[in-house]
Amino acid sequence: MRSQPALLPRSTPAASGVSSRSIAALLDRLEAQSVELHSIMVVRHGHVVAEGWWAPYSAGRPHLLYSLTKSFTSVAVGLAIADGRLSLDDRVVDVLPDHVPADISEQGRRITVHHLLSMTAGHSTDSLAKAWQLEPDDLVKGFLRVPFSEPEGTRHTYDNATTFVLARMVERVTGRGLPELLDDRLFRPMGVDHAEWDRVASGAAFGFHGLHLTTEAVAAFGELLLRGGVWGDRRLVPRAWVELATRRHIETRQLEEDSPNPDFLCGYGYQSPCP
């Protein structure tokens, strides 16, 4: 696999105020707890101070990011809003009228970009499986057909289908595929040259899942957000969007099937848990 130029500068832990012993202790603890690592990268003050990979993974091998993909879709939404092509109050039925089911409910007609971003459309559980069952060839229409159990905007439910709908809305208003838009506006300006996407049968990127990036590209994305959307001397993402997307918009609840975890209770932003 071809190697990619370094996205972040390197430094020793001590030069960046990090204890080497603490990093070693972390690795020992993870091993003792049988935590399977694919890679690790510690970044401090914009410098990589520790990094490593466990075979068969390597520095140049992209990793499946699972739901971290959602944060990249959120950035695409922010770019469309900054360009004046989309707004938080835009409704799904207005942006994607050809995906509206004939029997849509009044609540379905009211679902906006804000509701999708904050996952507050009103479904009681993740609607993805049911939406695909209802409409195998049109997940947007299936999402709108799944019954809503709560008023929109009142309750957070982790709902993968919201991100899929957002991706399709971005594509409709920009006239570009989600991968192509992010390649042009985010990845290539950062120096990331091989973002890979899993896609549905129609060829559309999932949006909620399926992005593959190297460990360093993920670290660089985190650094981009810490810098308020600036990379080098270029502003790639509006600072206002970074602040809005990472702000708490709704309280979250402990997931019943998961053991008690404070991360589930920190609140939810726009397609991202709050830091």
C-alpha cells in the first residue's frame, strides 16, 4: 500500500509535556484487560508523541471508522449550510420531495435538518432496520414511514437512518456525492489522499458508517476540530459550525443494553457526542 506524507509533525513525549511512563502504563493496562488494539496515536499540542500498530494493521492501512463517519457527514452539512444551500430549519419533505411516502404523518412532514442532526426525530429506537424493511430501495422514504412515538425535538434516540437522510439532503442541494464533496472541501486540502467509503446498492455512501481512513487522518481530523476548522493557513470548516456541532443540543439516556457508562450521559451535539 502506498504511503501518505505525514499530516502531523512528530515530537518526543517529553518535549510536548507528556510522560513516556504514562503512555507505557496505558499500553500495559490495555494489554492486561485484553483490549484488542489496531492502532494508537497520541497527539499533544498538534504533534504526534506516540504511535503504533498491531499486525495486520499498519500506518498506511485505512481503518473502518464505524459511527465516527457521522462526524464527517456533519461537517458536510455544515459546509452546505455555510454555502447558503441548506438551513437547520429545512424540512426533509421540501428538500427530498420525491422520497416522501404517500401516507406520511404530520410529524414526518415537520422533521428538519436540526432534528436529524440531533437525532430527535421522535423514533423510540434506531429506525434503520425497520426503514429498510419498509422500503428496501428507498431508505429515506422508509425512515419517514417508521412510526414516531415521541414529539420531534423532545427525546434523543441513537438513530442511524437520520445520518443517511442528511447525506442525501446534502447531495441534493449541492449536486455532488458526499465522498466527492468531502474530498474537495476537506480531505485533499488536509493532504488526505485515500478516503474510502462503503456504499449501498445504489452507489450512495452510507453516511452513518463506512468511511475508511488511516489512523493519522483520524487524528488530523480531531486536530482540525480543535483548531476551530483551520488547517495550515486555510479555513476548511466554519468555526461557528465546529462550535455548534460539538455543543450539547439534547440530553441523552443510558442505553438499556449497555453497561453503565458515563459517555452515554454526556449529551448529544450534531451527529456527535458532546466532548
